[in-house]
Amino acid sequence: MIERVEKSPGHRGDVFLLVVFSLACGAANYLFLRDDPFLSHPIIDAAEYVAEARAIVAGIHPAAAASIHGIVYPLLLVPFVLVSGAVPATVYLFQLFLVAASAVLVRSCGVRLVSRRYGNVAGVLMAASPVLLYFQVQLLPVVFQVFLHSMILYLLIVRGNAGSKTVAAAGVLCGLSWLTHPGSGLSTVLIAAVLWRRGGWRAAAPLAAGVVLALAPLSAFRAASSENPLPLQGNAGLNIYIGNGEGANGAPRVRPGYRWEKLVSWPELAGARGSVDSSAWFLRAAWDDARRDPGRQLGLFARKAVLFASDYPIDASQDVGRFERQSPLLRNALFNAAFLVPLAFGFLVAAAGRGAFRFCAAGFAGYWITVILTVFAVRYRAGGWPFIVLLAPGLFLGPPVVRPVRRAAGLSVAILLFIVTAIDPFGMKHYNPVRTEYNLGRIYYMEGNGPAAEKWFREAVRRENDDPDPWNAIGVLAAARGDTAAALAAYRRSLDLAGDYAAAHCNLALLLAGRSDLEGAKEHLQSAIRAVPSHAAAHYALGVLYEEEGRTESAESEYRIALKYDPTRDDAWAALGVLLAKENRRAEAERCLRKAVQLNPSSSASAANLEKLLSR
């Protein structure tokens, strides 16, 4: 054993100062970033989490509402939706307190493992880490998962002698972490292996029981919604393919828009049904690519191993570098990955992971291996941060029983890893797959600022003239201001660049329908559905056209298909409710209209239709 036990790890003065320091860092970072449009309008995954939470509030089955992402974070956002409409600032404030709590928990672990000074350093590293400061102001599950892992370490290290109930509680938290994001799965397995080595199956069984207890509700949810009951998230296989499939460079390259639309449609076009089947399809595709070119695959593994220890701001759906330029707290290199990860790895070499440090080593190794096997992005590494900050101080403040020779060896390994990362052997230092101009255009469009949106979309075209996404967006803006000729030209340009772009086909169909060319509109909607069979917007629009033609049965069928693929569409719920009301199916119509209002409280049309139905 290399840890030293202290009777009172919770020194109140230290804890108070640490909490104040953590909250001050988080608040200052938020103030630096508060005017950035990316902050007020979270994009991609963040917006999807909010939509999933709204769908759950509307009474949609959680397994259907969050079929791709982990179910825990949308459930966590539900109270914010009920109380404040999921105003981002309220979630950010909550996440500031989660980081402060995580810092206190990690500090207690450090005190128990080594000393009061060691714990304080670990707590400060947690509180001021650019990784966590960045994710405190993002509507993403990273900070919540970090809190879960800090709590797991606290239960196993500080409260580990309390018995099997405490270990089972840690297992429940491990299960919740898996349901938040599957990147924690291997860490949980390795933590169970540490317990097994300590005390055999009697020590590991409570952890496994806790994991099963946490996963059981999701299995029941999936079984109730006719899904495969396995608690496997819909994006698990997708992440493995993105990081390893043909053309991958180890980091996320697929950006939102046409390329993403095509990628996620491949399993369905191949006959996969449901998120579990889709994951299995992506796993098989990644395996086939690896077998065809094992040398390329080994190169990808090496690249991701180095990226794990880097500061490179790579994340396909968030412009990390943009925030770094605005907040000096995010440029604190000493508390970031390129410094702390080599130190953590070096300490493991020096201490050989003995004693309760094995739990930290297991979590750290699990995340590193998971990134190597899947895809590197800032957020996929961030969940392992509690394990890293508990190990990193060890080279300088670690237990005195670690022999100087071993400490020197660990320091040498850390320096070597630091040098390898610094020289950027794979040319990833300036790699950023985010199309900032295009995404800024999307944000201004959501704000209703058409001129600013078009300015940024055209800037995106100037940067990449062969990108179909900004051309499609320019068409949407032109159609909104009534310039049908410009809209038609933009949509056709987008389809010239990508003939199977479902969103562009759908938008062109709406334009043609507005010009009374219903046959042309239906043709483009059917092209969209052929390209992406689960394209909910195309099914909804086709339902509208069928209803205009008086084909009410076909219209109802298309509305229901749209809701099957995307139960968060308030327009489809509203249209189905109005159609059912016309057919005097009052109870079902009321249920649909209520869902529409709950999903989009600002829709006056849905509210008016519901009121009209209830007043009959």
C-alpha cells in the first residue's frame, strides 16, 4: 500500500476556499464568453439534448426521445425545461456547482491517498482545468459525467472500507455514467478488475450488481418501445466507425450537414432497423476496413494515443479554439492535457499503480484505451479528468515510499511523452473540422437575423465553394424573403454538388409546392426519402401535400412515419392533431396537439388549435 490515511480529509477552511475558487473560475470564464453567439445558441449535440428533454416533458417515451444519445443527460435537463424552459444560463450555473463539488470530492481522495497538500493540489487542478471550464458552459453531459466519476472515486477511496453497500453505490454511479456517455464502459470494467484482484468475486460482485441495477431501467424502456433491450446507445458503433473507418484520421471529420446525413443513413439503407442494429452495422464496417489495411489501422491507434495527451482543440461540433481566444482561463496550459496527462502517466510508471491509486489508474487507462479504439475529441477524453488530476501531482508530491529511481523513471517517461506531443508528429495541431462560418450562419438564422446569417453563409461558400450545405442554407434564406429565383438557383447549386442531399431536395420541394408545382414537389420529397429513408422532414412535408390533395389516410401515415423517426417534431404532432380533429377523433387529436404545445410553447398556432378543440 502506498496511500497514507488521514482521519479528517475534510478540512473545512480548505474546502471553503476550494469551492469559492472553483465557482470564481467558472463565473469569470462565463463572463468572458457570455456574448459569444455559440454560447447562447448551443449547436449540434447540445441542441439535440434540449430537444430530447422537451420530448420527454411532452410525454414521449424516454427510449424513443433519446434513442441516439445517452438517456441520463436529457432526463437531467427535464427539470430545467419545466422550470425555465432549459434556459442555458441556468444549466451553466448548475454545472458550475457540479465542478465545485467534483473538486471537493477529488480533494478528499487526494488527502486520503497521500496528504492534505496533495489533495488541495488535485482539487485546484480540477477547479481551474481549461477542460472543465470549457464544458461548464456547454449543454453537454461532460461535467455531469465528471461529477459521477469523482463520486465513484470518493466512494471507493475515502469510503471504501464502509462495506459492500458503498461499492454497490459506486456500481450504480458507474452504470449511470455509461448511460450518460458510453466512453466510461472500459473504465468500469477495469475498476471491477481492481476490486477482483483485491478480494475476488466477493469484492467485485457488489459493483457489478450496482451497474446492473442502473442499466435495468433502460433495458425495460427499450423492451417497452419494441427496441432491442440491450442498454447500448445508438451512437456507440458510430463513434468507433468515425475514428477508424476508411478515410478517418482518428479525429471526428464528419461535420453536420450533408456528410453527416449520408453517414448516419448508411445502416438503414443496408437494412438495419433500430439504434442497436445501426451500431452493429458500424462496428462490422469498421472491422472490415481494419482487416483490409491493418497498417493504416495501427497508425490511427498511434495517432489517437498521442492526441489523448495533447492540447489540440479538436471537436467536430464545437469550436474550442474560438472560446480559447476569448477567455484567458482557457489558455492555462499548466492545468491542461498536454501537461497533466504526461505527469499522470509518469506517476503510474513510478508508483506501479499500487494501493488505492489502482482505481485512478483503471479509470485513466480505460479512457485512454477507449479513445484509441474509438475517436479522439476533446469531450470524449474529458470524462477521465478526475482520474488524471488525482494522478498528475504524484511525480512531485507523491508518497515518499516511492523509490527515487522509479520516480526518475516516471519523470523521464513523462518528459518523453511531453516532447512527442509538442512536436506534433501527425500534423494535428492546427486541425479543426468545425466550419465556424457556416455554424455562425446557422446561429444567426435561429436568432432571426437573416442578413447576418447570409453574410456568414456566403463567407462559408468563399472558403469552400464545393460545400453543398451553405448553398442549401442560402436557398432557405432567399425563399424566406420571397426571392424564389435566387432560392431555386441556390438549391440547384447544392444538388449539383450533392445530388443525394436529402435536406436540399426537401427544401426545393417546399419551394415548388409554394409555386403550385405539387408533382415536382412530391418528386423531390421522394428523392429525399430514397436518399435517407428516415428523413422526418420529408415525410412530414409529403404528408402536408397528401392532405392538400385530400388523401387523408396517406397524410396520416406520413405524419406518423415522421414522428416515428423524430418524435420531437412539434409541426408533425400539430398537423396530425388537426387532421384527427377534422375526422372527429377528439381524444387522440387532443393528445397530439398537447404534445405540439409542450414541444414548442411559443407556437401560437398549436395553442390556438388546441383551444379551439377544447372549446367544442
